[in-house]
Amino acid sequence: MTETSKIRNHMLGRDEEDMGDLEFEERGMRSKILFKSYNFELSLRFIFACFWVRLKGGNPSHTLVKHDMNSQFFLDSANNCMLASSPIIRRQQLLIRSLCRYQNRNHMAETKPEDAIAADAEQFIRRITPSLDPNRHKGQAGKIAVIGGCREYTGAPYFAAISALKIGADLSHVFCTKDAGTVIKSYSPELIVHPVLEESYSVRDDEKVSVSRTVLAEVAKWMERFDCIVVGPGLGRDPFLLDCVREIMKLARESSVPLVIDGDGLFLVTDNLDLVRGYPLAVLTPNVNEYKRLIQKVLDCEVNDQEAVQQLLSLASWIDGPTILRKGKGDLISDGDAFVLVNNDGSPRRCGGQGDILSGSVAVFSSWARQKASALNEDPSNSVQNPMVLGCMAGAVLLRKAAALAFANKKRATLTTDIIECLGMSLEKICPASSGQT
Ligand SMILES: NC(=O)C1=CN([C@@H]2O[C@H](COP(=O)(O)OP(=O)(O)OC[C@H]3O[C@@H](n4cnc5c(N)ncnc54)[C@H](OP(=O)(O)O)[C@@H]3O)[C@@H](O)[C@H]2O)[C@@H](O)CC1
Ligand SMILES: Nc1ncnc2c1ncn2[C@@H]1O[C@H](COP(=O)(O)OP(=O)(O)OP(=O)(O)O)[C@@H](O)[C@H]1O
Ligand SMILES: [Mg+2]
């Protein structure tokens, strides 16, 4: 008998008719069970049934109980049950209420909440950006790697990697396919390019195992030197290539190297959620399509913009660790606990590549935030100060400022390279190079 059948049987008890308005689904991955009910009592009965079944040896790894829009229970793999009264849920609700208040106040034109949020974010950027101290050596301001770049896409990994340098990282590497290597090198001598990845068309079936090992070894040599790895810009969807990248991600996780996952990296992760599940050093940066796929896969429903905040919190709770930055007109960020909306002015141009700038920026800022947190001995498990959330917030604010500045200069002709050129000036306005802050 499956765990869900046991739970269902236990819940049914004597009075089967009480189960009237239940929606009960068994999910494929790791016996996830989603239970929705508008009946509070039934939700509680479900939780007790789960505990009972687990006590008897069952172990559904994640159980989400939704009881209308106002409360939610989440049982994690350690059988900890977050009830509606838990601090985490209370904080979620508080943040949602604050957001609503902001929206209302905005309607009444009393204050501009986006300005207030942007000001907080700018203060935070000032706090984490390292000073240009002559005593620091190369590498201390960040070593970033981008895994991406194939025959079709050479722009995306370049945009991500060069943005990291323009913001202030010391070294930026790109791991791409052989075809893409020379092209990316020719865009910039600043990037360290490793053309080590292979696509199916260039590898015979009988070579695949050994080629895959070689690729992993090539990346492994460098792995622990990186402060953050961006996986996915311009990676493409070749199955052999994605298999190799999956192994690289496992290795990065074993080595506790933070990951920013974007573009085709999200395509890979959406079908292999265990790569990031329970990993708080991962950031997912989905665009509209990528978010839709994630929501369908994880929550098994459609994107609901009326409940955007709640849905993002649920998604992050399910994935249990990573921070999610949902890109769009406003950038929504959550790690399942904290929630941030970034919506300072950007550019009305939607040219391709802006998400790539963002992924490189988030990699740098989250590395700086982690560095600052460890220098101050801040508790990294305190998610109010989750450096990955703060890195997302800083990256989104800066990208939008740079995009606004580029648009002011170039109008309809604004391209991604123009925005990259404005990163330095935008950061300078927030955090002047001569300010000497530490
Ligand atoms: N200058 C550059 O080099 C730039 C390169 N870029 C790079 O492009 C890559 C894709 O990112 P994107 O943002 O275009 O994908 P997105 O909006 O999810 O999909 C749009 C539609 O296309 C489809 N589709 C995509 N890939 C497909 C495939 N291989 N084969 C078949 N279908 C595919 C997709 O279909 P679906 O995902 O629904 O299956 C959806 O309908 C990614 O690596 C990104 O980094 C960008 O960063 C921009 C600048
Ligand atoms: N409607 C909008 N108004 C203002 N800014 C936006 C809007 N949509 C997106 N952005 C900004 O552009 C950034 C990139 O979002 P976008 O949806 O273009 O990503 P993407 O599709 O992954 O980009 P890429 O072409 O690099 O793959 C967002 O983080 C946001 O700051
Ligand atoms: Mg993208």
C-alpha cells in the first residue's frame, strides 16, 4: 500500500462522507503529497494522519497542506511541521500584508513604495560592496564562472561573465563548448574561456562515458576556486551536454559552491529538482516561460498572477532552500521565508540578454553578501539576512538602474551591450569608488 493510500485510509476513519471537499493528489517525486482543503479541521486531520503514517515507518519527504488562502502547513523531510502560527508562516503573512499595504498606499499616491524599497536596496549595496583597498589581492573581490555557450548562443554567457567583471569581480571564467570558445574569446580578452563542453553531435556513443569524465575533471580542477557559478546562459538543450552539466552541478553542491541557475540551466533543473532541492546556496532566476514550467512541474498548476506572492512563497517552500527570483515587470524574490519586490525604473526595451546581465550580477552580489556576512559573523541560517536573497535584490536593482540609464541615452536603439556599459556608472551613483567604505 502506498504512503498516500495509508494516509487516506487513516483519515477516512469511520465517517467517509466528511471527505467531501478534499482534493488529494499523490505526486511523483519522492512521494510528495499535496492536500488542499477549505476545511480547517480536515487539514489538521491530514497532518495528524501524516504523522501517524510516518510513525509507522512511511516517509513522504515533503507534504504540503493548503487550507484556503490564509493558512498553509508544510511538513518537511525531518517531519517538522510548520503550522500557521509558526514564525515562518507569520513572517510570510506579514510580508504579504506589507506588500498589500504598499500597493494600497501607492494607489492613494501617498508614497512611492518602489522608491523606499530601492533606497533600502541601495543602502544594502553600499554595505556589501568591497572597498577598493590597495591591500586586497586579486580574487578577493570575487571569482565567478559561467557554464554556458554553445553553437547557437555565444552572446548569453558573454553578457553574464562580462557583467560580473564590470560590477567588480576580479576574475570571470566561461566553460563552454568547443565551437563557442573562440567566438567568446574574441568578444573580450578579459574573460578566461575553457572550451571543454561537448555536444552529442561531436561525440560517438562509445566515447560518451570517457568524454563525460574528462569534462567533469576539467571543471573539477577549478571548482573550489569559484565564489559562485552561473549555470545556463546560452547552454542549449543538447541531452549529452545537459548530462555533463548535471554532474558538474552535483560536484558544485558537494563542494558548497553557490549556484545561480538561469536559462537552459533552469530547463535542466526543472526536470531534475533534486539538483537544488534543500540547497540554500542556489538561486533560480526564471523568466516568464521558465517560471511557468517550474510552477507546472512543482505545484502542478498554472501561474496565478492574482496570487503571485503566495504562489512564489509556495514554490520556494516546495523547493526548500533555493532563492527564486521571478523576473518581470517587477522582480519578485523569495527563499520561501523572506519576500522582496524590486520594481525601480528599468528600460521599456525588452531586448534579449538582460536576464544574462542579471545572472552575472546576482552571482557577484551574493558572493559579496556572503563574504560580508562571514566577516561580521552573521548567522547564515537566518533567512532575513539570507545573502542569496540580498544578492538577488542588489542585482535586480542595479540591472534596472543601468537599463534605465542606457534607455535615457539610446532610446529605441538600446541594446544589452549598452546596458552593460551603464553598470559601472549606475553602481558609482550608489556606491562611489572613492567612498572608501568597508
Ligand atoms: N544573445 C544570446 O546569445 C542570447 C541567448 N539567450 C539564451 O537563449 C536560450 C533560450 O532562452 P530564452 O530566454 O530565449 O528562452 P525562453 O524565453 O524560455 O524560450 C522562448 C521560446 O523558445 C523555446 N526554446 C528555447 N530554447 C529552445 C531549444 N533549445 N529548443 C526548442 N525550443 C526552445 C521555448 O520553448 P519551451 O521552453 O517552452 O520548450 C520558448 O517557447 C538560453 O540559453 C538563453 O540563455 C538569451 O539569454 C538571450 C540572449
Ligand atoms: N516589463 C518589464 N519592465 C521593466 N523591466 C523588466 C520588465 N521585464 C523584465 N524586466 C527586467 O529585465 C530583467 C530580465 O528579464 P527577462 O524577462 O527579459 O529575462 P530573460 O528572458 O531571461 O532575458 P534573456 O533574454 O537574457 O534570457 C528582469 O530581471 C527585470 O529587471
Ligand atoms: Mg534568460
